[in-house]
Amino acid sequence: MKKTILYVLLHTLVFMNCPHVLGQESMDQLSRRKASYNAFVSGNMDHWAHIISGMENCAVLSADEKIELIRYYYGYAAYLIGVKQNKKAKTYVGKGEKLISEMLKKEPNNATVLAFKGSFLGFKIVLNKWRIVTLGPESIRCIN
């Protein structure tokens, strides 16, 4: 399972919502993306948490930066679940869900944000297996 979570995390980092391919990413975003990748491959996830903290302390985030922060919450929560730090993972899942809800109020059909919502619901199922009955179908709807 740990290996699967790492593959999902890497896929998210590389393939989901890659505006740098289109030249739309700011230097700050490029710097954070590089730092988060280096933290991941070196196993220094404390640095990943530091990147998250820095973004959380920003007074104003653009829509792209909010999606970037959701991506970091997603990756860090997956890592924490993989290393059995479920209580801490719940904190980051909650933060991600709050930001996702905020974004969906403004853009209810944003495919990227809906996919993240489905994934975060999946995390909640992993953290509490009994919730699969109610959260499973909703997660699938969001991802579809």
C-alpha cells in the first residue's frame, strides 16, 4: 500500500494540472514545485510541511496557488497515511477539504478541484473504513 501511495503522489506531482507546460506558472510556483519534488525524492517530508506552512501564511492566494496548495495537502496527507500518522493526516485532509469547498463555491464544475474532492473523500475512507458506504459513491461521482 505504501508503494501505491507513493506512485499516486508522484503522479499528482507530475501530471495533475501542470500549468508550467503552458508557461503559466510563476517563479514562486516553480520554486515551490522544485522544492517539493526534492523533498519527496530525498524523503525530507518535514520540508514539504514547511512549504505548506509558507503557503498557508500568504495573505492572498490566486486560484492557481490554491490548487497548488491543495496538491501539497494531497501529497502530504498521502504520505502521512502511508507512514501510519493518521491523526496528523486527518488535519491535512480537513485543510484540503476546506479549500476545495471554497473553490467549488466559485467554480462548481472545475474538474481538477472535483478530482481532488473525490481523492480527499478516498482519504477519509482510508482513515475510517466504515465511511465507505456513504463516501464511496460520492467519491466516485466527483472523480467521474
